[in-house]
Amino acid sequence: MDPLLLGAIVAIATIVVLFSGVSVALGLLIVSGGFLLIFDGARSLELMPEIMFGKLDNFALLSIPMFIIMGASIASTRAGADLYEALERWLTRVPGGLVVSNLGACALFSAMSGSSPATCAAIGKMGIPEMRKRGYPDEVAAGSIAAGGTLGILIPPSVTMIVYGIATETSIGRLFLAGVFPGLMLVGLFMAWSLFSTWRSGNAQVLAPRSYTMAQRLEVLPRVLPFILIILGVLYAMYGGIATPSETAAVGALLCILIAMVIYRLWSPMKLWEVLRDSTRESVMILFIIGAAGVFSYMLSSLFITQSIAEWIGTLDVNRWVLMGAVNLFLLVAGFFLPPVAVILMAAPILLPIITTAGFDPIWFAVVLTINMEIGLISPPVGLNLYVINGIAPDIKLKTILTGSLPFVGCMVIAIVILCLFPGIATWLPDAVMGPGL
């Protein structure tokens, strides 16, 4: 059978299986095993366990559970509330300062926790009621938190960047650095739209600031600064050549747990058990997907599907930006239905040779891919963040939350266009810190 036709059949079968309700990892194993059995015979199934566990035999994978523990320990405390409160007190005199402080808190908390739903829950529980009380439109209040929660998969340290690095054998350190300026650019775009939307609403109450003394502004900082210092310390240790990503993640996780115990009195064995339990559950889910995706990639390569697709696209006489547009459209649609980790593991090994052949930087492409995944987090039908916000503020209709998040989707599309016009936004910092890439 023609490999391209076989690839189309595999794609259809994968969509059908994943939409049946089975987990992503199990669905990938079912599809991989089925096609290997049909086209390579029963003996090929004997290789599946070896391939799956071989994919997990990677020291860099240790950083995933460590960063997850780091985020879970932060999410289990009042760190999000304190971060929100600190920014609100310092930015209260800025016109529309409350929405700016919410987006800033989302950016910092998502960078510390690496979890989009945790960010929406932690910041939204305080931020949404306060914004609505101060006269902000429901669309701005809900949409800004939903969009702000997506920043954690781009701003380092990011678990999805680690997964991309492992899937494509790309430097995780360079990927982390590549997400810094695009992440800040997205925060700026989000803030600009929120302020414009607030101003357009014409509600003067929004601009009425509270008054805080300097003592009140300073009193909350000691509870927030240690977490931020840990993030900066982790990044310094990684890029200063002091330790590997896995080692710095382990130290960061330990320090976050200790700070949660000392500052927030997280002494209860049950609370600590919940942190470790939830971290283990999420880590196992991600690692299971990574192992299953390794088997899926082997199946595609064994049946010459990957090679044929790359060769076919290489023969197309189209402008490389048209090709990149098609890739972005594919990623956008995939992100509507699948979690970011699954899309990266399934698509990155296939797309990487295509985009490198077309002359695109794989580090730059990682940032573009990640922003596409961010769009999926606030877009139906999956749109995880939309449902988290609806759970926090059930009196705000899901339609209103979606309407409020759509302008932020536009901001992300603008960010992708800007990155296409100025790729140095993503590549300059990695090249400056770690030297030009190969």
C-alpha cells in the first residue's frame, strides 16, 4: 500500500480511537499495535514494550516530575492569592491596574506552577470576584484569567518545552530561553487588549484606585519573593553551568516544599501526601503518553509513513511560508481536541524534518507550536481553561467566558505573526546566552 494513503488511514483511525473516550496513551498504543500487527505481523508486537520503556530511559525525563512537584507545592498554598494581592497593591494607581495585576499574577504563578488549570483556579478565585465588584465587564474578568493561565506552558520552566526537547532531541536550556521574550510579549499584548477593552467600556468605577500605605505594600512581599527567587535560582543554575535541568528541578522542588512548609505552615502529613499524590498522578500520565508516543512514532517510521510525508512535502513547489501556514493550521486544529503534550509528542517528530528542510529554526518553531497549544486551551470543544473559569464563577455563562477569551486568541495569532516577521524575538536570547545554535 502507498505509504501516503496508509498515513491517511492511520490519521483517521487515530482520530476515531481518541474520540472514543479512551486515554490518549492507551489510544496511541491501540492504533500502533493494530497497524503493526496487520502490516508487520505478530512478531513486531514483541518490540512494543522494549520501545516504550526505551523511550522512558532518558535522564532528562526526571525533570518532569520534579517541576510538577515544584508547581503542586506552590498551588497547594496561598501563594497565588498573595501574589495577586501584592501586585494589586503595587499597581493600584495604574489605570485599569486590577486587570494588569491579574495578568501579571497569572504570568508569574503559571511560571512557578507550570499548570494552566492551577493558575486559573488560584488567581481566578480572588481576581474574578474583585474585578466584577470594581465594575470590570464579565468578559474581561473571565477572559483575562483564562488567557493568563495559558502562559505557563511558554514561560520557563515549562513542562511542554521539556517534552518538545525530548521528542525532538533539542536542547531544553535553549528552549527555556526561547520562551522568555515571546512570553513577555504575550503578556504585553494581553495587558494592552485588557486596558483597551476596559477603557472602551467607559466604566469610571474601574479606574477608581484603592489606597494602600507603603507598609501595606511591603508586608506581603516576604511571602512572595522566596518563590520568585527559587525560579530565578533554578534558571541561573541551569544556564550558569552549575547543574543539569533535572538536577536544578529536583533542588527547586525540594526548596518549594520547604518554603510551603515554613511560610504557609504546610505541616499536615495529609496535605503533603496530597501534593505528592497529585504530582505522581500527573507525572505518570505524561510519562505514559511519552512512552506510547514513542511506540506510535516507531510504527509510523516502520511503515515508512514519516519518511514518505517528509519526502512528499519536500517535493511540493510552494512558498515556505505557505507551508508554515498549513502547519500552523494543523497544530491549531489538533490543539482544539488534544492536550498540548499529546500534540507535541505525536506531531513534533513528523514536523521537525519538514520545517528544518524548509529552513526554519527548530527552536523558533517550538515557540510557535507552543502558542498554538495555548490557543487550544481557551478554545472549544476542549478548552480546559474555559471550564475551570466556569467552575470558579458558575454565574458567568460559558458563552460569556468564550466571548471574553476570543480577543486573547487574536492576541496569540498576532504574536505568531510577529514571531514570523521577527524570529529573533525567540532565538536571540538562546544564541546570546548559549552561543549560536547548530
